[in-house]
Amino acid sequence: MDDEKLLKTMQFDFFGDLLTEKQREYFDLYHNEDLSLSEIAERAGISRQGVYDIITRAESTLEEFEQKTGIVRKWRETRTELERANSMARELLLQSDGRSKSSFLARDLVLTLEMRIRD
């Protein structure tokens, strides 16, 4: 998935509930279900241009929410830092003897960070 598509999908995940029902539905069909504008238009009984306009407004609205809040950017930065911390904790674990208190702490840290990264 290219970075732009991933960004739009993430914005939808964070802000999708703030869109109108039609915007949510058409955005989801187009970006997540990979239907064409024509396929969505046929299902909805409207013109291809009408579908395009609704999806474009939805994308603009999602981008506006992101510009105002920065939530997706902050989430990505936090995830990157968690992955970095996890890598460092794994390195500590590899360098430990496996029996010391620090070894157990490093193992717990790795497990905790991996759970947070998956969330």
C-alpha cells in the first residue's frame, strides 16, 4: 500500500465517524473495498461524478481534521518510538545473562512494547 493511501486509510480510521453516512460508505467502498467509482455509482443509483464529489469531500474533510489535530502524525511518531524502544529492549535482552533481574525486566519490557505496537 502506498504511503498516500495508507495515510487516507489511517485518517478514515481515526476520523471516519465524523463523516456523513454517505461519505463513510463511499470512502470505504472506494479505498478499502477497492470498488471503482462506476461500481459505487451503479450500486448507489447516482452518477460517477456524484460519487467522485462525495469521496473528494470526505478526503478533504479527513485531511482538515488531521491538519487541525495532528493525531495521525502523532500516532505514527509514537509508533516509531515504540518500535525503536522495542529494538533497544531486545538488544538488552540479547546481551543479558538470562537469569538476572535485569534480564527479566528486559523480557517484560519487550513483551509490553510488542503488545503496545500491535494495538
